[in-house]
Amino acid sequence: MRKNLNILLVEDDMIEIMKFNRTISKLACLHNIIEAKNGEEALEILYNSESLPDLILLDLNMPKINGLEFLSIIRNNDHLKYIPTVILTSSSDHKDVADCHQLGIAGYLVKPLKFSDYSESIKTVLDYWCYNEFVQA
Amino acid sequence: MHQKEQLLQKLKHQNEQLNDYAHLVSHDLKSSLRNLSALLAWVKEDCIEKIGAESVYNLNLMEAKIEKMDQFLEDIINYSEIGATSLKITTIDLNKELTKITESIHIPLNISIIVKGDLPVLKGDARRLRQVFQNLISNAVNFNDKEKGLVEVGVEEAEDFYTFSVKDNGQGIPKEYHEKIFKIFTTLGYQEKSTGMGLSVVKRVLDLYGGEIWLESEVLKGTTFYFTIPKKI
């Protein structure tokens, strides 16, 4: 059945976070969003919280621990490796795409230029994950 | 001799750095543009009732400029990637590739694209080769000014290489521009959206392949671009 998701959004850009929240606020589902400003902060949240998020949305280009480093850390952690992670980035660089897939991702979204297109793709991704069953940690 | 090698090494290194730099800067700028574009969309959404028609018009112009700049950055990224990564050689069926390409280009109803005869199956880097055909064909489509636009893709086989042609019945290119159009950022300004990078990408890919490109054109009547791809890379 369709359900509300616990989403960890790892994104350093303030306006990108605004874009995401504005999109979410117009959805029928009430998802629970946890924000992290970089990979380091995201790891702290994951290590310290009792329950894990259903889904991680991950930016690649971030200070401190970047998206790829973060991805590689959680994929090598037995406790965290099952969390589906969707990349949200402005880079369609082939090396980035290949590296992410190699580490294991549940999707790779290149942010469209227009906000309306962006909203549409976020909606589609979340709509899909709403209907999924997750490994409960 | 030793000195020459050192110099080459140094140049190669500098070239790589320059490519990385172009890449990095373009991506950062692209991110900022995404921000701007969203903010602009919100201002429009929230204020469209309150501001006058002139301001709406200006906001739309801003939006169009942002779009163009984004395309520009995309082209720079593409351009800097060529040569920065080595060619990935696979076997390519050009007939299939061409179908994919024509499907990916927006073609107005009054323009038709015809592939004459069978295209070869050859060894090459699919992405790069696609770029060559895609840029030449989309130029032929976008700049076409005729009521019934026609774009023809053809090929002739020689012993060591293929000569491909992309022919259009568009507005033609004056002789004095035949070399200049391959230079980066050069556009003849027929179209608001062009960034002047399409043909420089084509040229750069063909340089990498050891191919050549030239054109025949008659002003007002049309242009044919020819390019060669060696069979052995």
C-alpha cells in the first residue's frame, strides 16, 4: 500500500532545499524529511538515530564528505547498506554516473533547469518509492 | 629530443588541467543557474497578478537567457570532455544509431530526414560519433528556412574510409564563412538559440578520429557537409 516515507535529504545548497520543500509541500503524501547539509552530517544522523530512513536523496557536490564518499561509506556498512539512495545532481558526467552505479544506487536524477520539470521528476521518484517494501533495520 | 618530450608532457598536463577546470566551473555555474531559474519561477508564480505586463515580459526574457546560458554550459562541458577521455571503441550499427538520433531531435512537421541507402556497421566511439551526426543533422533542421525542408544523410565507401554526407535545402552558407564556422563560439546568428559550439564539437571529434570535414554550399539553396571516418582507428 501507499505510505508516507522517511526521507533523508543530503544537500548543501539552501535554495535546492527550498526547491525540494516547496515540491513536497504540494504533494498528497506527508513525507517526513530529515535534512543534512553534507555527507558528514548525514552520517551522524544515520549513526545516531534509532530508525533508518526509507530513502536517501543525495547530492554529489558537497563540502566535507561529498556524495560519492558518503555513498561508498554506507554501502560498506552492514547496517546502512540496504537504504535505497537516489542521486540528485546537476552533473550528467559519465564518470559520476558510472561510479555511482558501481557503488550501488537506486536512481540517478539530473536536476532539470526548470523548477516545474524538477518538481515533476521529484514527484515521480517519490511516488514510486511510496509503493515499495523496505528492509526494516 | 628529450626537451621536446618534456614540453609535450607539460602541454598535455596543462591541457588536462584546462579541461578539468572548464568542467568544474561549468558544473558550478549550472548549479547556480538551477537556483536562479527556480527563484525566478517562484517570483513569477507569486507575483504575476501584481506586476504589469512589461515586468512579466522581462521576467520571461530572463528565463530565456537563463535557458540559453544553461545550453551554453552544457556545450562547454561536452566540448571539454572530448579528448579528455579516450575513445571507447565498440561496434556500431549506424542505421540503428541514426534512428535513435532522429528520434531525439525535435523535427518540425515541414521537415523530413531521409537516409539514403544502407549505412555501414563500423568500429568507433558510439557517443562521439552520435554527437557528430546529431550536431550536423540538428543544424540542418534548425536553420532550415524552406517550406518543405529536406535533410539527406548519405555515405560512400572507399578502401580505407567512409565519406558521409549531410545535405540540406536550407539557407546556405556564404563562402567566406566556410572555415570560420568550425571555430569555437562562432555562430552565423540565424537562430537565437545557437551557441556556436555544435560544429566545433564535430570538428574536434573528427580530429580525434583522424577524419576530415568540408562543405559545399550555395546561398539560399542549401549546404552539404562531408566528413570522413577511417575504417581503422
